[in-house]
Amino acid sequence: MKRKPNGNRILIVDDDSSVAGSLEELLTDEGYEVQSAGNGTDALEILMTQDIQVLLTDIRMKNMDGLELIREARHKRPDTEIVIMTAFATIETAIEALRFGAYDFLVKPFEDLTKIPDVIKRALHKRRIGHENRRIMDELQRKNGELLKSNLEIREQAVRDGLTGLYNFRFFQEALKNEVIRSKRHGRRLCLLMIDVDYFKGYNDRHGHPMGDQVLKDLGRIFIDRMRQSDFVARYGGEEFAVILPETDRTQGLNVAEDIRNRVERHRFSQKESKWMEKITVSIGVAEYPRDGLEVERIIEQADNALYEAKASGRNRVQPAATQIST
């Protein structure tokens, strides 16, 4: 009894038309959509234009032998399962074909045609398992990618200030420590800038904390726009910021600080529901490694002292550290 079509396509390749005809009739009755080709060249053309699930091919053919066809089919259609047909005299060739990627082999002449559909079913089952395994692997890779992205986002959030998006105090401490170690190892200099917003309490009192928060965000963007990719900008706490400038000497650090001070002074911070804009200024203390300190704590202390001097001297200015440490 002829079975209902099952949607699977089989390609039979054999230069013996009687063998191909018998197999085509047998597999069509099993519900397969079957095509035949008399040589490897014609078979490859069919493989390139149609989705063939199982390729059933003879080994010994003119024009292109079965082994060459297997190699080409594996390259062009790696998900097509291959079953080979061989005679007793060429069993070694069949074994070689299995090494090339064939799934199974049938020995000619066929003693029991009823076994052939079972071989095709097993080949199809293997193909389905392969597809399912690839689907599972793709899903695992997708989920692993999502997990990695999530972990990176969590890690990034852990080192970022929630308001400004700059690095937070904890990350700043670790970054400065690492940069001092690197500077010691390579005999390089670095500068630390401590920045404080002038009269920020008064600004908050006049305009409210939400507008004060907006000023801090705007300042963060101004600092980032001025920095190199290798620099670190952090919110140190409240209205105070810290900037690490690797491979930067004292003169260069002072120039960067002065440029930052000018940028902030020129910027006009707009007020919500107001047509006027208010000026904000910053005071900056600058310390250099190793001139002003050999250890992290000393460098921070020197930059803080310089910042205090800048504010005590009238604000809106840059002040270098006063104490020089012998190297």
C-alpha cells in the first residue's frame, strides 16, 4: 500500500537505470518525494537547487564517482545525509566513504529491499537529531550571550555613579592604585585632578536639588568631552569629581585643568521653565606622581590640599600641589 507523502526528499544517484527505478518506486511507495540522477554532475545540480534530506548514491559511476560526489555534497550541503551503495568487491571503498561522512551503506545486489526504507528512516532520524542539537546549541549560545551581556551590565553598574554615569569612588580608588603601579613599573608620570563645584550649596538652595543634579550631569559630560580615552573621570562624592590622567606630567596636567575650568565657566546651565541661564565655576587641585607623592594616599592628599588652596584663594581657579616629594 502506498503511504501518504511525508515531506522528505530523497535523491537516488546510480548509472544503472533499473536499480534507480526499483529504488524510486520502493521509496515513493513509502511516502518519500524521490528524484533520480544518472551521474554525480546531475546530482550536484539537484542538490544545489533543492532541499534534499537523504542522498542515496552508488560508489562506482562514470563521470564522477561516488567518493567525489560525497566530498562535494558534504561541502555544498552539509546537512544532507548520505547513504552509499556498493558491491561486495568494493567494501573497502564503502568504509572509506563512511570516513568521508557517509551515514551508512547498502550492499548490492540487494537481498532484501524491505530493509532499505529502514536505513533511510535512520538517516532521517540522525538528520533530525543533528538539527535539534544545532538548535539547542544556538539557543545555548544566545542565552550565554545574553548572560554575558547582563553580567557586563551589572559589572558596569557596580562601578558607575548612578546620577552622572561617571565612575564611582570605589572604581576611582582601584584605578588610581593600578595607574600608580603601572607608572612606577614603566617610569612614567601621571596627574590627579580634584575638582569641586563652587558655591554649589547656594545653587541648590536657589533652584532645588533636581536642578542641582542636572548641573552635576552636565558637568560630567563636559569633563568626558575633554578627556582622552585613556583618562578616568569619577564622581568623588557630592559635588566633587576626580580625574586621573595617565602618562601626563605636571605642566600638561595644569593645562588640562585650566581647559576644563574655562569650559565650565563658558558653559551656561539653563534652568527649567526659565529663559535665563546661570554661570557655574569649578576649582581644581592638581597633583603629579612622583613629584607630589609616591603612594596613592599621598597623591590624593596633595591634590585635595591644592583644591583647598584654590577655593581659599577665591575659587574658579587651578592650583598645583605645593609640596614636592623627592623621588
